Amino acid sequence: MKKVNGDRARLNHILAAIDEILNYVDNYDFDAFLKDSKTKFATIKQLEIIGEAANHITEETKLRFTNVEWQKIGGLRNILVHEYFGIDENIVWGIIVKNLPELKNSIQCILQKFN
């Protein structure tokens, strides 16, 4: 049960970080995102949090919910932290508009199965 509770907390962290990002960019287009350095850097920080939480999800949960690309999420975190000087804002924006809504839905479904 301890592992499930830890995973539940991390999944909630992921969900909260997604909500933060989506709130940051509400009513933004790509150009507005590029011009707003605070939003851009806050978004990147939240993506790092998502990746860090995903890296600590147990293997049991990762194997149970293979529809989530856990390794890619963690890999993105590593790129954002270690290759910060080479971050492609087009890729970040694509993740925001395409991947985050899908990930949010997946995490919500996973959390329902934990209850």
C-alpha cells in the first residue's frame, strides 16, 4: 500500500503541474508564449516537475499503465535540466498543446483506478 500511496502522490503532482501549465498558457498562442519569458520558464519548470515525478513512479505502476510514455516524460525532464541552453521552444509548445491534455486525461484515469 505504501508504494501505491507514493505513486498516488506523484500522480497528483503531475496533474497539478499540468494544470499549472495549462493555466499559464490559457489564451496564449505560440507567439505570446515566446514573448513571455516568465511563462516560458515557469512552464519548463513544471515540465521538469512532471518528469521528476514520472521518474519516481514505481515499475509496478508503469507496467500496469503502459499507455503513458513514462520513459519519454522522464527523458524530457533530463533534457530540460541538462540541455537548458538548447531547448527547442517549438517542441515545448507542441508538448503543451498536444501531449499535456492527453497526459492529463491518462493521469486522471489512473488515479480513478487507484481509488
